Amino acid sequence: MNRSNSNKGRGKQGSPASVVIASFCALCFVSMLPWGEITGNRLKNFNLFSDIIHSTSAEYVTEEIIDPALSKALADNEQILINTEPVERKRDSIIITSAEAEGHCSEFLSPRADGLMALEDYSGGVAVSRLRNAAESGTLRCAMIGDSYIEGDIFAGSIRRRLQDLYGGEGVGYVPMTSAVAGFRRTVRIKSKGFSACDIRNELKDSLHTLPGEYFRAARGAEVSFKGEKGGYHTGAWSRSRIIFTAPQSGVISTSTDGQNWIEHTVEASKKPQCISVDGLTSRFDVRCDIDGLIVFGAWLDSPSGVSYDCMSLRGYSGISHRNMSISTSRSIAEWVDYDLIVIEYGMNALSSQQTDYTPYGNIMKRVLLRLKACYPDAAIIMLGVGDRGQKQGTSIASLPTTAALVDAQRSASRDVGVMFWDTREAMGGEDAIVEWRERGLVNADYIHLNNKGGEEMSAIFVESLMRVLQ
């Protein structure tokens, strides 16, 4: 009896330690699981110890992911030389002129006015005039194209909300027919089956390349449902629902609003883009398709007036494949969806700790800018410089040393082609700004991507700069 009681006592004394060890192991295991793959991207990968890691950030090293399409283009030594005539640059209260940015870009400090980042106008005042005219007309159509930095509508969604607060408008704008980030996007719910995405990077000679960077092929019986999300983003309901597509054969596309009132649309076979538009206030838009091989460019959920701000992101993308956009297809789509402003956000997937000269990348991006101008001749274009990015240096985290060189190349490309430029990195605070943003809880533990709070702050800075131009 005594021996038995003694053994039970020792078991009870050891159980707390066993529970702690088991719990710790379980947490480690949960943090290592690929939640995105397991849940079909309903959940993002996460680390339950991020707060601890955050306090000892020296242990984190960012992963360098270079766009394979960029690597191939650089290996082929693909560049472009552009001859530009000197243009007289009009001065605005918040716009820097090209004359003030003469000389090597690395010697040029981004302008500020009253502590606010300026939009640098290298268009000869044309871009500013177009933006002001569109804003005054009461209809401002905008698109933001980029990589994972704008994924999930985190940055663009906050810009949209702020502009719609000022100028009106409703709805999320462009949405893909299927999305890997649908699970954590806060501005719209997407549920689909039977659609497969075709990436602009994989089909260089495809005549279907347009602004979103991808299109969607439907199997017979494919269907998708878009449901607006409330929460102050003006995306809970909208008054115009559209899909744009090409049909390899005739058939029927059915649409429904608010889960009822199904309408059958007879579609004729045509290689030219077609549009189905359904008017009426709704918080849900459903599409069913019985046409095998239907090519859908996307859906647009918005209103005829006010601001529309489309978010078009491709993860791991450097932006260079947009130099292959189809001008004819883009102009056809513009019959229904044209743009007054195109904002370009790329660069994270071109950054490398080893590369110090990004002139070749900048030269290829000039081709992208020229192609965008050809596809959307009436649009103002703003290129965003790459945001600050962290990297382990010794025992601490600091800005990736080569980031400034990439910003130089992006500014130079904007200046040579004649578009506007906004220095995201300088707006964050410049060198080592990413460390402060992480300490303030504005970026994720990768020291790259904005979280929701960071998207709100960045959008506030950007919109304030934009408003100095529009007003």
C-alpha cells in the first residue's frame, strides 16, 4: 500500500511538466502546418509564436522570391531604349517636376510638402489634368495592379473606401472568378467551382492578356457566387453587376441577384469580348455557365457613378509580363470598363540582396508602361516605388540594402516614359522604416507585407497625396 501511494504521488508531481511540454509541442506543430493548402486558402499560414518572434526579430530572415519570368528576361538580356523629347513640366503645389529631378536618381530625395509625400509628375501635367477632369465629372474609374503586397484587397480596399467616402460609389469593382485568397479577403466573398485561372506569365503569345494579368476558363456547369461584405467598405451592396467574356461556342449564361430572379442570357459564339450587365441594387451576384471553354476576364461589381477602384493582384509577380498585354482585346473590354487611373505596384519579386543595379528591370518596365499607355490611352498612370523590406543583418533587422536601387530604377522608368511616380518606401519613412512599421504592428512577421492595420495607414498617406492633386 505504501509503495503504491508513493508511485501515485510521483505521477502527480510530474504531470504539470508533461502538460506544458505536450502543449508546447502541439503549438509548434500547429504553427508549422500549411494551413493555406489544408483549408483551400480559407486560412492563411500563421505562426502562434509571432508575438514572441516579433520581440526578438533578429532571428527572422526574409525569403527572396524572384519572378521566374523576370529571371528568364534578364538571362535573355531583354532591354529597351526609349528616346524621349524634353517636355515642359507643369508645376503643381504638391508635384515635383522633372527639372528638379535631373541627374542620377540616387541623388534625388523624394519631395515632401508639409511633411506629405508628393506625387511626382513626369507627364507634362497631362496625368493631373485627366484625373481632375474625371473627378469633377463625378465618375472616377481606377485599377490597381500588383503582387502579393496588395493581395486580399488589404491596401487597395482601404484606398477604395476613402475615395468612395469622398466621391461616392459602391461595390468592390473587379473580382476574379476564382481566387487563392478568397478565404481572407474582407471586401467580397467568392465561392466558385469549375473555373481555372490562366496566368499571363505562362502564355506569352496569348491574345487574351489583359490588365488583371489572368483570365478564367470555365468547364460546363461552372458557377460562381459573389457576396458583398459589410464593415464600412461600401462593398455590402452595389447597383451594377457585369461579367466580360469570349465564347468559343453558343450557349446560355444564367445570372441571379440576391439569390433569386434568375435570368438566362443567350450567348453567340464569338472571339470578340462580350458583356452581360445586370442593373439593380444587390448584395449578391451569381453566375452559371453551360458553355464549355468559356473565357471569362472577370466580374465587375460597382455603380455607374462615383469611384470604382479595382484590385488586381498576382502573387510572386514582378509585373514584366504585362508588356505582352493584347492591345486589341484590352480596347474591346474598355468599351465597358475603361480607366481614368491605373496604379502599378510591383517590385518585391524583383528584389535581391545580391543585385545592386536594377537598370535592366527598369528598362523592361518601360515596355510595360508603354503597353499600358497603348491599351488605355486616356488613363493617368502612377507607378508606386517598392515598399521598404527587412532583412537580417548581423544580429538585427534592417532595410534590405538594395531596395533603394530598385526605387531608383522605378523612378527613372516613370520619368523616361512620362508617367507619375509615388515613393512608397519614402512614404513609410525611408531607410529602416520597415522596422518601425513592424514594431507598430503594421506589417507581418515577414517584414514585407502590410497587414490590415498597415493597409489603413498606407492608404491614408497615399490618398492624402492624391487629394492634393485632385483638389
